[in-house]
Amino acid sequence: MISKEDENYVYYLVAQNLKKQRKLKGLTQSQFAEKCNYSEGFIMNIESPKYHQTFGLGTIWRFAEVLNIDIRELFKPLEEE
């Protein structure tokens, strides 16, 4: 896990919440990517804990829209691991 002190933590946080929400909606990475008009590789890279894919606020907004969730869901603190 990335330290909260690391500037990349926000990407990790959004990625973990995205993965959780996507799975709750029963979507594969491929299905989700298609709905978002992004490549499957882009979604895979975002959700990968080993690869730090950056993305913008517009991308996060699109994720929330496609998942039909409040954007704040993607910024919720993670449960302690």
C-alpha cells in the first residue's frame, strides 16, 4: 500500500474504490472500459497496485457517471489493511 504521505496516494485511493465499485456493479474491466470509452489497458493500469497510472478529474467524473455513483464514493478512506 502507498503511504498517505505519498503524492500518489490519491491515485491509489481512487483506484481501489473504483475497483470496488466496478465489482459491486458486476462489471469486468473490459465492460467498464467500453462503457467509459477508454481502453481496457487504461482501466487495468489504473486498478493495478503495481503501476501508477495518472488520470484527471474529468476521468474520475466519467467513472462516477458510468457507475451511477456520487463522485465522493471514489475518495472514501480505505479500510485499514
